[in-house]
Amino acid sequence: MADRSVPLPVLPWAGPTGHDGAMAPTLHATRAPDVPRVAGLPLLGNTPAFLRDARGLVLRAQAQHGDAFGVRVLGQPVTVLMSPQATKEVYVDRTANFSSERGWSFTIGPLFSRGLMLRDFDDHHLHRRVMQHAFRRQALAGYMTRVNALARDHVARAVAEAGADGVEVYRMTKRLTLDIATQVFVGVDLGPQSDLVNDAFVAMMRASVSPVRREIPGTPFAHGMAARRRLQGFLTGLVEERRAAAEADDLLSRLAHATTEEGRPLTVDEVVDHMIFLLLAAHDTTTATLTVMLWHLSQHPAWQDRMAEEVAGLHGADVTIDSYKDLVAGELVMKEALRLSPPVPFSPRGVLRDCEVAGVPLRAGQMVTLASLALHRHPDWWTDPDAFDPLRFAPERAEDRAHSHLYVPFGGGAHICLGNHLAELMTKAVMAAVLAEHRVRARPGQRMEMAAVPIPKPRGGLHLVLA
Ligand code: HEM
């Protein structure tokens, strides 16, 4: 375990530490009068550092201040909590102190409003139960034939079109997950028009981290809201069509036919709101996971061989709800990719009443955020935290089990990811499509750096050779 009593270096970009300029309280101090604040720029606070390098910002602050500190981003003071115990207390939230709706509204709020993650307590519970209909085993099984076929098509096309420097794998996986989103989730084949949906998402994500939160013409926020309205228009007609027809094998049809326990179907607007959020939740997260896995495989050929051997055992058959758990090496590599680069690096919450979390006092009305991107590399808990080492998840070592909330790529508590099994199914189907016929290679000396916000993606793209 790291010795936290050793004085830590002052950050080059930080001014005096602590809200009163005094040195920060130590990591394990309880009942600190307030958390130390990471110094930032006048007016802008820590926003530029957050947008430039969110991981660097929180890891340096953690090294200096410990597991709780304050930053100011997008005009809001936010307390960052990164111990497993605080993560547990906030996610489990036994006394209903934390609002996901308020937390997430801060960034994606008006753009993805009334999505499942932007609902709380009874209302959230009701909608989650209805939506579970689209994530049952039988529904998941029904999505997989098309997922496998799309994965094979996209990989073959990307390889055929690759230039001398290989395949741009972020672009390939993004197009693929977008096609999965439209064809398997929405049930339409948009062809070249799928760029319109993609452009809408890019505009909405850019708007989510825009400091200007009003629809002033020409601003990213106004573009994002206009994109939302285009998606609403596109989806509304489709929901009505699906509802008029028998329930089919696409996620939109499943949602359109889902009912509450009392037999009430969701309204058309509710289905549209859920679908817009689901497209977001499914698309960039899976893209980031696949990109990071492909990168690590290019650096670790032995793991690639292990995964390819498992895939060969499928004898060309699809990855299905019955077979995906047999891909054990694939699972270890996926877990390690999600540890090192969690696609949802922060889980913000609004504090509803004065309370205390893992010894940190919080006040009603303030914002807190959990930060898996730092928790997953916490030096007190992980062996060689920055190293790619999938075996840390093997049963003999099980480093992730040291605390129930040390490893939380899919969140925890009432809002735990509804699509976690689907994400694993999709990821394994795509990796099988790649490794059935190819090996992934990087150029000598090639490097990859992931930006964490607004969505995790490789800076400058990522070209890899699929030979
Ligand atoms: C590797 C891929 C994915 C990762 C890492 C991921 C991660 C997460 C995380 C961390 C949360 C909780 C955030 C919070 O509590 O603040 C979440 C929520 C959610 N995710 Fe995922 N997700 C992934 C893929 C998917 C997919 C494929 C779907 C659906 C098709 C999906 C649907 C959802 C939904 C609906 C919620 C909201 C749940 C609720 O509020 O009750 N996710 N996801």
C-alpha cells in the first residue's frame, strides 16, 4: 500500500492548496471541515484542465490531496470522491441523498432529458422496470444474429479499404456501433444517412461540455439542441409504426410494446426519450471499449493469441447468449480495458440533503462526482495500476474483489448499467469478427493517448494494421 504520509509534490499548475490556502487535510482524515480545492484559473476554474486532460487533472489532485477534493468545472464547484467506500455509499445511497438526474443534468441534461439515468427514485424505478423488457435474455438473444453479421461486414470492409498505415480502428468501431444502434436497436437500415444520426450525436456530445448552457444561435449548445429535435422527429414516427405492428426483434419495438406492471404502455414521447438516451449509452461506450481493447492487443500479442484460440473454438459460429461466457480470455482483456479507460469516467450526483460520505461532509445543493477513471488506478488498491495485466481479474488474484466498489465500469446501485450484458455480447462479437481472420499490429514506437471527455476517444485517431 502507498504511504500517504510522505509529502507530495505541489502541482506545477496549481496555486495554494485548500480553500483557505492551507495544506490539504490528509487522505484518511475524517470530518474535514471542507475538502481541499484544486486551484484553477480565475472565472474558468479547472475547466480548461478538465477538457484538456481530465485523467491528469484528477490523478494529480488525488496524489496531492487524497481521495476527496473540490474542482470547479463548467462553472460549478464539484466535490470529487474516489475511494471505494465513498463510491459504495453514493451508488448504494441507502438514505436517498443523491440525485442522478441533478448530477447528469449538469452536462447532458437538456440534451438527453428524461433518459433513464436522468430520472430518480420511484419514477426511475418504474421506468427501469418497463425498460428491462428490452434487456431480457430472450431479447438479447434476438439482437445477436444481426450484431454478428454487422461485425463481420464492417471488419471485412475496413480491411479491404485500409491504407498503407492500416485501419483507423476508432472510425471502424464507431461506424459499426452506430450501425448496430440504428439497425439492431432502432430497426432501420439508414445506409449513407447514418452519418446524419452520427452528426447529431457528435453535436449533442459537444454541447454537453459547452460552458454556454443557453440556446444562443451559433453556439455548440444551440446546435446540440437542434440535433436532439431532429432525432425526436425521426424517432417519433417510427415508434408509432412499431406500436401498430406486432412486437419484433429490435430494441425500439421491444420498448414500444413494453408495459408497466399495471399494463400501461410508455407514451410515444417516453419511448423516444428513452431511445435517444439508449443510443448515447450504447454507442460511444462500446466504441471506446473496442478501440482500447484493439490497442492493447496490438501491444500484447500473447493475449491476442489466447483470444484468437478461443475464437477458433467457435468454428465460425456466431457469438451468442449461450456461448459468450466461454470466451474467458476475451472477458479478462475486456475487463482490463474497462479498468484502464472506463468509457463513463465520472458519475456525477446532486446532493439532496446535508450528509457525510466516507468521512467527507457534503451539503444539500452541491455536486459530487465519483471518478472511476482514478479509482480504477488507485495506487492503494491495484498492483502496478498503469500496467495492462488482465490476469489481475483471474480468480486466483481477483484484485477487483478487494472491495465491492473498487471496480465499477458499469456503475453500481439503482442506476447500474442496464446494457452491461449487451455491451459484453457486442464487444465479444466484434472481437471475434476481428480475430477469426486477422492479427492486430501497431507500428514500431506507435503510441496511443485516450482523451477522457466529452467521450473517451484516441487523440488524433488510431491506425492499426489488421493483417
Ligand atoms: C462497455 C460499454 C458500457 C459501459 C462501460 C457502460 C457504463 C455505464 C455506467 C457507468 C452507467 C451508470 C452511470 C451512473 O450511474 O452515473 C450506465 C448506465 C446505463 N447504461 Fe451503460 N454502459 C455501457 C454500455 C451500454 C449499452 C450497450 C447500453 C444499452 C444498449 C447501456 C445502457 C445504459 C442505461 C440505460 C443506463 C442507465 C441505467 C439507469 O439509470 O438505471 N449501456 N452505463
